[in-house]
Amino acid sequence: MSHPIEVDYLRWIVLAPLLGAAVNGLAGAALQKRFGKHAVSAIALATVAISFALSVRAFAQLLGLAPEQRFLLDAMSKWIHIGSLKVDLAFWLDPLSSTMILVVTGIGGLIHLYSVGYMSDEPSYWRYFTYLNLFMAAMLTLVLGDSLLTMFVGWEGVGLCSYALIGFWHKEWANASAGSKAFITNRVGDFGFVLGMFALFWTLDRSGQGTLVFREVAQRLPLLDGQMVWGIAAPTFITLMLFVGACGKSAQIPLHVWLPDAMAGPTPVSALIHAATMVTAGVYMIARLNFLFDLAPDTLHVVAVIGTLTAFMAATIGVAQFDIKKVLAYSTVSQLGFMFIAMGVGAYSAGVFHLFTHAFFKACLFLGSGSVIHALHHEQDVRHMGGLKKHMPVTFWTFAFATLALAGVPPMAGFISKDEILFKAFSSPQGSPIIWFLGSLTAGFTAFYMFRQVFMVFFGEYRGGHHGHAGHADEHAPHAHGHVAAEPHESPALMTIPLVLLAAGSILAGMLNVPAALGGHHAFDNWLAPVIAGSHVPHAAAPATGEHGVTGAVEHEARVLEHDAETFAHDVETEPSEYVLMGFSVAVALGGILLAYLMYYRRSIDPEFFARAWGAVPYRLVYNKYYFDEIYEATVIRGTLVLSRALATFDRVVIDGLVNGAGWLVRQVSALDGAFDRVVVDGIVNLIGRVSLAIGNRARGLQTGHIYSYLYAIVIGVVVIMFVRLL
Amino acid sequence: MEIGLHHYLFVALVVFLSGIFTVLTRRNAIGVLMGVELVLNSANINYIAFARYGGTPYDGQVFAIFVIMLAAAEAAIGLAIVLGIYRTFQTIDVEATDSLRG
């Protein structure tokens, strides 16, 4: 990658939705009033369509290039040039980011389409589409940014849009507070991200080569050798801080608490932001900076451990939830944990591939649940559902296929990607059998609770209440309901077409990365190879960067990858371990499905048995999400409130006291000054006046008014003159 | 005895002092004016005496005629003022005219 190809259309991928957001944000209410809701959604859909079209064009352009040259750069404008910090607004396309933008714009476009149907009753329609477009712009900035700072702009932007969209129905306090919770928890993570950015720039700048642009950081990695930050090796510190940011954005323990609450937002939002795109930002960031993370094996250990813990804990919580969206939320947290497991064991492209397939089936699941919720008039408790298979067949079949994908049943996409991760967790030098075991257990739980949901929602008897309010008419109902006990019905085409497309993706996407063990060619891994070094042993620093530049490094990586592929194929032939592991994970998945079948379809095992087991302690623990929220409330939140009250008191007593004291002092000084003015200055003036009066009083005595005294004076005067001889 | 200059001067002095005394002590405004006349006349005596006993013979006499004329004019003015005073104060007692007392 000595010279990326300069293009100028990448910016429109970001700018189109931004313009859409601007138009809808400023004029949306007026447009909606005059031309109806379709004007607003037409604008939003058009901009996403433009972005998608440009993403496809970029992808095609990349395909036409040789693998080592698949890099496009769109330098839009100068941004920050201060000292040694040079960051421009530039967009960078390589196989990794082109995959991401296809996912974001493609699935984002489908969700926009779905939203037209789902949100058709919403009066604040324009506000929804404004935020949705704004989110697309921010997410695309995040993915396409060529530097950590540009990525961070998008990072913050998606956090903002997440807040706005979670709290979209803000008149309910619970929704607004869920939005705040998401934003604040993200912010805690962002603090780590910012520290990581600072540390990276600063340590590189110690040699005068500070930069935040990804390709330049990759070239300057050797500068980090031996550098320490606060007693920790520089790459470890930087990557650890960046990982904290990833935990916040991608809802890993301990910053995962916002994601289940985020289900308060509209379901398409949950599908887009909290399944397919925003929460994957952390995974993307690690993949983007894989060369940096390779220098910090300790951080990778932490990543893998946290990923495993999160995956396992979230899966256990999902088992006990009754809200259809909460189950999916915990499932998302759990699958994100899987992606981080992949990152942690060095299998970056496996993690990205799981991100890719997960986007399809999770979005499909969320949209399917949205379809159910919409049809049941915002009923979300699965205990009030059932038997929907015959009322909503399209929703059922798409949901079922997506669930199979999530559970990891072959030949679905989820099986391919999850299995890849589990295999790498077992076999990579960074992995360990414990991670593999917990991951497999998690997969089993996943299969169980997802099929529990399928059976409770779509099979059996309909347990819902009579929710057809008399006269409640569905505008988009294909047939009118006049009677009270309205039956749930299938959602309109605008909502079911995306479901079908996404389900198809869940089934077929796996074909992109079939492992050699099953006769495939790892196409996806090869596609990402110029960017990601595959899954080989992390080394201290990229060799040969000094002389040959990054081209040399990339060629070296490509050679290493080929070598890996050869040894890999060789290993497969000599060790049947992958087949064993594959078989094990399929068995685990099928076991989970069987258990769910017995418990919730056949009812031959009573769920209450598990709920009451061991004094109901495990059940209560998972039902209450391991009391994370309660612990945070008691410690962090209360601590912050106490601190804030203490500081407020300090402000009131000390600072206001100082200010008021200063005022008091001024008043006293001015009183003194006034006294001085009154006593001294006025006194002098008055004294002069009084003296004059006194003199005048005396002098008045001369004016007797009597003629004789004047004559006396004349005579005396003459005598004086004569005798003193003045004359 | 021979009547010399000094006799005339002495007479003039006595008249002068009487005139001054009159001016200073009379309560009646016209009396004051009379005193002024006395003073002027004493000056006249002086002039005539010096005209007879010394200097040029007739200069003094001419001056004396001037003085008499001036005295007459001044007496007229003075009486006019006394008239004014009488109109204002209804009396010609000079002690009554102390309105300008400070």
C-alpha cells in the first residue's frame, strides 16, 4: 500500500445521509404537514440508497484491483494541523471498511424500508428519520474515517443518535432515562478511548512522529518499542484504554448495562443500532487496529476473558427473560462477547465475519420481533403470545431461519462464523480450552433460550389478552377489524420484505467463508487479508517496515497468511480436531434446541423445576441480571451523587462565601470612602465658606450706615495722610 | 497791634475746626451742610489771606470766587439730597439713615 488510489466519491457515502438528516431535521415537520409522511421517508430512503449504491461501486472498484493495492483514499479537506498533529477529514476504503459500509448501508437501507411501515402511526415521523439518517452518517464516518480522530467523531455521533433514538418516545420518563443511561455508560467508555488516543499520539510523538492516521500508525509501530506509559508498556496501555472504549460502545462487562434498557426505543432502532451496526463499532475498531493489538498480548488476554465472561453471563440472563426484545438484547451482548473472544485470540477476521453474519440474523430477529410487537399492538411479553405461526407465517419462517442461524445450526451463516471462532479459541496459541468450553456452553444456552422464545411465541395456544380496542383500526391492515377480539395478522409487505431478505442473508452469508475443513476457500478471510494479518502468532513488531515500508509488511503478512493456510490445511488433514469440535458445537446446539422443545413445546419438563432449583437462587440471580444495575446504583451512582452534593455545598459555602465576602468588603470600603468624602472634603469646602462668612461678618461692622462715622473716617484719614506725609 | 498773616490763618483754623466739629456732631442734615460751608469758608479765608500777604495778589481772590461758586452748587446738591432723604425717611436726622448698615 505505498500509494492508495485517490478518489472523490467516498465522501458522498457519508454526506448523503447527513444531507438527508439536515433536510428532514430542518424542514421535516413542514414537509410532513404539507406533503405527508412519504415525503420525509422518501428523502431518507433516497440518501441511504445513494450511500448503498456508492458502497457497491467502491466494492466493485476494490475487486478490480490486485489484493495488495486494495486501498482507496478520499481526502476531503484539511482539518487539524497543530504542531505535529495532522488529521484531515479523509475517508479510507479497504476490504475491511468496504465490508462494513456494505453491511451498514445495506442492512440500514432495509431497516429504513421497514421503518416506513413500522413507524407509520408516529406523529414525530420526521424526527425519527432525521435521527436515523444522522446515525447512518455518523456510523459511516466511524467506519470510513482514516484516523482515530475521525473515527471518534463518528463514534460520538452514533452515541448521540443512539441516545436520541432510544429516548425517541421521550414523554415516557423510562425511555428518556434509558437513553441517558446508554449515553452516560458510553461516555465512560469514551473516556478510555480518548485516553488511548492521547497515549498513542503522545508515545509516538516522543520521537517527533505523532500521528493518529491509521496507515501512518501502522508504519511507525517500531517507535513504540520499549516505551512505557505509567509503568505499563505503551502498546498495552493504549490498547487497554481503547478496549475500555470498545466495552462501552459494544456493551461488554462491566459497561453492558445500557443495552437491555435500550430496548425502550423503537424496534427498528434496536435492530439497526443495537444489533447490526453501532455495537459492532468496538469490534471494528479492534480489527482496524489489529497491528497495534498484536503488540499487546496482555490486552488481548483481557479482551478474550471479558468477551468470554460477557458471552456466558449474558446467555444465562437471556434464559430467564420474558420480554421478547430483552432476550434478543442479551443475545446481542452475548454474540458481541463471541466477537471479542475472536479478537482476543487473534482471530480478527473470524470476529469480523461473525459481525457480518450476526448483522443479518440479529437484524432479522429484531425486525421479526418488531413485526410481532406491531401486530399485537405493542405487547412484548412472550407469556402473552403464542400460536402466532398460523397468523404470521412470513414472520414465523424468517424468525425461525434467523434463530437457526443464531443457534449455530449448519449450514446457516451463524454456524460457520461461530464455529470458526470456537475453533480458533481452542487452537490458537492465544486461546485456551477454557474459553472454548465456556463459549460452547454459551452456544448451548443461546440455542436453548432462542428456541424457548420461538416455541413460546409462535407455537401453542394464543395467550394474549383481548387487545383489540373497540374501533381501533389499523391503517395498514389488509382487512378491516370491526370486532373486539382482534386476531393478530401478518405485517405489511414493507415490513416483511426486509425480513425475507435478511433471512436469506442469514442462510447464505455463511457461504462466503466456508472453512477448508468443509471444502471451502475462506473467501472472506482472504478478502480481509491485506488489512488483517489473519490469525497467526502475534509478534513484537511488524518486521521490515523500516526498509520496505508497509508494502513490504503487507507482502510479508500475505506470505505469512499463505503459510498459515498451508499449515492449516496440513493440520486439518493430520488432526481431525476441527471436525470433532464442529461436531461438538452442532451437538450442543441441537441439545439446547431439544431441551427447549421438551420444556416449551411438549411441556414434558416443567420450567418451574429449574426456576426453583437450588433455592431459586440461581434463577433469581439471572432473572435480575446478576444485580448489576443495583450494584452500580448503590456504588457508582450514589457515590457520584454524594460527591456532587459535597461539591455543591463547597460551592455554596466557600465559593459563594468568597464572592459575597468580596462584595461585603467593597461595601465597607465604599462606606469609608463616603465618610472621607463627607467629613474631609466637604469639611474643607464648608470651612472655607464659614471663614468667608466670618470675615464678612466682621467686615460688615464697618458699614454702620451712619454718615458721621464715615466722616470720622475721612477726617482721620486726612489727618493720617497729612502727618505721615504720604501726600 | 499789627494784624499779620497768622491771625488770619488762626481764624481760618478755628473756623475749619468748628466746621469739622459741626459736620461730625450735628444730627440735623442741614447742620451738617452748614458745617461743610464753614469748612469751605475757612478755605476761602486762607486763600484771601495768602492773596493779601504773600504770593501773587489776585490769584487767591479768584480761587475764592471759584470756591464760593462751588460751595453754592454743592449746597444746592446737598439740599436736594436732604430733600430726597426727607422723602425717604420722613426725617432729616442723619442717624435715621442707616439703611446701608451692613
